[in-house]
Amino acid sequence: MKAMLLAAGRGERMRPLTDHTPKPLLIAGGKPLIVWHLEALARAGVRDVIVNLSWLGPQIRAALGDGRGFGVAIHYSEEGSPPLETGGGIFKVLPLLGPAPFLVVNADTFTDIDPGALRLPAAADARLVLVPNPPQHPTGDFDLDGDTIVRPDVRPLTYSGIGIFSPALFTGCTAGPFALLPLFKRAIAAGRLQGERHEGLWRDIGTPERLAALNRELAQKGRPP
């Protein structure tokens, strides 16, 4: 299986840390956020990883190289400025990802989610990992009806930024910037968006304060997740 690691964002809420360092290279527990994900993908048996670049992209290239040091082969997708948003960034590299289901991982999270455990049923266009709403996102994104994702008025679950996608999710899309949510809504309407709830470690590293809190947490544990 191949994977797309999303690393093109500007990280506005992380300023001033991201004025000179791309958000995926910010340090958590002694190593860059994106490295935790590369190592998890390698443990899961993923060997081909596409990383999209925009803000300070050359720094990410310099830090990760061709990926051999992390047990993977990295291919880069240059998006320019502004970036293509999540949907547009994935759509751009569908020819590289191929016809089979592929993993999508948001590089600015920290989690113990095992990407290798994700499977996509034939009846779904995507399967997302959902987490209980964090304090910074109390209204949530979705809910679950069994394995099926729904979007009621009250939404207790948040998309973790990790999932397994079929290229079919992007049917009818055209090149350019666009978000994933409209595609998710279309799949929900067709009954083709599935999900699973994760109760373990997941942190959205969206502000300097949350990054500092994560580093304190990891220092207290004295070990990685």
C-alpha cells in the first residue's frame, strides 16, 4: 500500500514557530512530527510515500531526503504557493498513488493510530479514523452508525486526519485547490463513507501551546507512544 503524507500547510496558528520552520518539522518528543509518521508507516509495511510541499518545502526535502533513512521511498509533490488544499493536493498525485486504496496521513498530528491496521471495504470510498472531539473542536465533524459515517446536527467525533481512501472518492474532480469535506459529504449521501473510533493517543498540534503541552506530556512519560 502507498501513502500520502500531507505537509504543505502554512501553519498560521503555529506562528511564530512556523515563520522559519515548516510545521511538519517542529519537534515533538525529540524528533520532527513528520518523522513519527514516516516511522509508523514503515512499521506498517508501507514503502512508497508521497509528501506534498509548499511553505518552506525545501527544508522538508533537506530533512527527509529520499526516505531511505526512515525505511521508505519518498516522492515529493510540489504545489507552489498557495497550496492546493487537502483535496486538490491528493488529486494532483493520484497517478502516482495508483488504482488501489491508499493511506492519507496529516503530518501535523501526533498519535498512536496504527495505519497498517486500516482496511477499506469494497462498499466504501474511504474509511476515516475518528476521535472524540478535542477541546479546541467541540462541535466535531461526524458520528458513527455502526461503521457508517453520518453527519447529524450533534457531532461527537472529529476526523483525525488519518484514513484510507479509494481513488473513486475523487471521481469528477478537476485540478486545482479544493477541500475534502464536500467529497466526504457526497460519500455520506451515497452511504459510502465508513469510519472507526480511536480512543488512544491523538493530538492536533495546532498552536505553540499545544506543542509545548505535548512535549511536557512526552517528557513525563519518558518514552514515545
